[in-house]
Amino acid sequence: MKLTFLRLSFWLYLALFFAYLLGPLVIMSITAFNSPSFPRMTPWECLTFDWFGALFRDERILNGIKNSLIVGLGTVILSVTMGLAAALMLTQIWPKLRATFYTLIIAPILIPGVVLGISTLVFWDRVARMLGQQPGGFLSNGIFLTIIGQSTFIASYCMLVLVARLQRYDVSLTEAALDLGATHAQAFRKIMLPFMRPALASAAVLAFLASFENYNTTTFTFGEYPTLTIELAQKVRYGITPAISALAFIIVALTIFAALANEANIRRKALAAAGPTVGSAPKTGLRLPRILSGNPAAILLVLCAIAAITVVGTAMTYSPDQCVADIRAAKRLKAQEAVEALRAAREAREPDESTPSPRTGGGNSSFGGVFNPTNLGGESEPEPVPEPDQPKAKTGFGGVFNPTNLGGDN
């Protein structure tokens, strides 16, 4: 009973872990096929492939992808080269200096990307001024600065991957090649590099992915060449569309294809090394091709390829226009009904304007009609204007200023 409970807990934990890890990606991928203009999975309206077309018509996104590929390629070349050099030096340096050298190589990983980006921009700007280059020169180019800024810390990742492989290298192989007359360059190229090839491939993939998704360092160095992450960040500030979800779906699909292809290749090599009898298909029933027999990754890869072809073919023939028009008509009808309901509720709350108020005798002012001129008790008559030769009413001065008190006419 206890063992069963532990197994259930373990599988529940795995389910929650993968749901937490992959749930956002699945939801975002689904929103790429929903028709609303804002990415959402519910309520589901219409199946559409229009957001993929909107993605490929977005010049800013396409330009960002191009810049990201260029920067990623340059970062791979520079980071793998520096990482290999650092790994070779770390394994051959004096043992008492290894700890110090290792700390210096790992330090860029611990430095915030914002600091690396600002320092790269300031340093190479000073170098360009010292060399007399005008603004916009090679040392001030956004592609160059981004590659340099990203390589400062990505090379450390590459070094860690290569050191792990290099520690299993047998130095006696190089010594034997040197004893047989090979130069150091020949021993490195024909013996060490083939041994390091898997680690170099892993370091290159790691460097490209780290460069492709980097934002903190790139935001200070890109200049006139924004990468994909910069373009996406700028678009999010003004509102996103399901075209971003379409891009996410494409990236997830390519990642799955690459992972399955790599796993299928590893399984194929393992089966080839084990012999033709291992993993062979049974003599009865459905017989699979030899490349798929005993290779689940290859089978999944073929199924995913078939699904991708089916989706592309459906997208070329399917049109959601009628469904979208019906949804819009339903939304307009629903909005009209809501407006009419609000109008009816407002009319029910407002009193009839033709019914006079008991306090004001007409009108519905909340002040009780105190400002109504008819409430003054009668109509006011204009005050008569006295004739010039008639004395006015007595004042406190006894009429001394009346011109008739002069005793005669002038």
C-alpha cells in the first residue's frame, strides 16, 4: 500500500512539473489557431491559419529573425573558439593557477547582463574614438557589438562543456603522435578535434540558443540591428497579436523536430553497433522499415512530419471567412441586445417628464424650484424714472444738491 502511494505521488509530481513547465507553451501554441485578435484560448471562436500569414508579412519580425541568425552564427564561432582555448589552457596550466584561472573564466556568468552590455558599449566606443573612427564605423556597428557582448559570457558556458569532455581525453594519444613525427597542429587536428567533436557540437548549440534568446546584454548594443527578442519586447509594449503565438508555435515545432531527429540518430547508431538482430521486427504482423524498427524516436519523427504536412495542406485550402463573419454577426447582435436592455432599464428608472413635481409645480429639479421666478409672489414692475424738474425723494442731505434750490433759472 505504501509503495503504491509513493508511485502515485511520484507520477502526480511529474504530471504537475511538466504541466507547469510546458503548460504555457501549449496554451500559447493553441492561441495561434484561434481567430480573436488578442491571444486567448477560451472562448474558442474559429479555427484559422491567418496569423501565420500575418507573421510572415511582418517585416520587423523577419528582420529581427535575420539579425538574430547573423548574431547567433558570429557568437557561435567566437564563443566556441574562446571556450576551446580556455578549456585547453585550464587542463594544461600549472595546477596551482587552475583555481584562479577558472574563477576568471567563470566570472562573466555571474555578472548581470545589463552591466556587460553597458561596459561593452562604453569600451568599444572609447576604442573607436582612440582609433579615429567616425560614428557608424565597424567598431560601432550593432552586429559587432552584440556579438562581442554576448560572447563575453557565452564563452564561459562553452568552456564548461568542453572541459567536461576534455577531462576524459588520453594525453598519451597526442604524445604518441608527436613521437611518430606529427606536428602539434597535426596532432590537434587529427586526434584531439575528432575526440572533441560531440562536445563542440553541444557547445555550438548551447551558444546559439543562448545568443538567440538573450535580451539584457543585447538591449544596449544592438544599435540599428534589433534582434528578434528586441522586436518582440517592443511589440509587447503596444499590445501583442496571435502572430506572436504563431512564431512561438513554429519555434516549439522546430525544437521538437530537432530533438526527435537527434534521438533517432542516436538510437540508429546504437542499433547499428549492437548488431542486426537487436531490435528486429517480428516475423508476423506489420513489418516496419529497418530505420524505424526498434526506434520509437524515428517513428515519432515520421508521425510529426506527417502531421506537419497535413496541417500545411489544410491551411492552403481552408478558409475561416464564413465562420468569422458569423461570429462577428453574433457579437453585433449580442451588443445590440445589451444596448437595448440598458436603454430599457434607464427608461424604467427615469420618471415621466410630463408629470409635474408636487413641490415645484413643474419640472423635476432637486432644489424644489426655489430658483423659479414665479415663486417670488408676483410680477415685479419697473421703477418709474423721475422727471428732471421734479425733486427726488428726500435724502439725508436735505436736497441741497437739487438744482431747483438755487432760487431761479440761470
